[in-house]
Amino acid sequence: MSNDEKKDAAAAKLEIDDEPDDWDKRIFSTGCSDENMKLTDCYYERKDWRVCKKEMEVFRECWKRHGNDARTGSKDA
């Protein structure tokens, strides 16, 4: 298989592989996928969780609002 054929095969696989994986399915099931995305984007851009306090609080409120504390066994500290 030539390099061009390998690249074409890899590109075709990427186009087909747009189904949500297990991680995505778990995040979507929480009801807070948008908030999670904003929080992870904030961290990715700034590389400092302390700068993302607002996004963390919005995610935390969504998490509680959807009753996800029971599913993880997490407790308020």
C-alpha cells in the first residue's frame, strides 16, 4: 500500500467515525454536555483551572440540577 493510499484510507476512516464514543454518550446522558464543553474549552485555552471558576460553577449547578450527584456518589466538601 502506497503512502497516498494509506492517507486516503485514514481520511475515509475519520469521515466515517463521527459516531459518539462511550465518553460522549456518558457526558450527553448527564444533561450538561454544553457546560462540560465550555469548561474543557476554557481549560484548554488557558491551561489554568483557577481562571475557569465561572465555567466550573455553571457546570456544577447544571450537574446538581440534573441530579447527577447520585450517579457518581460525589459529596459537597
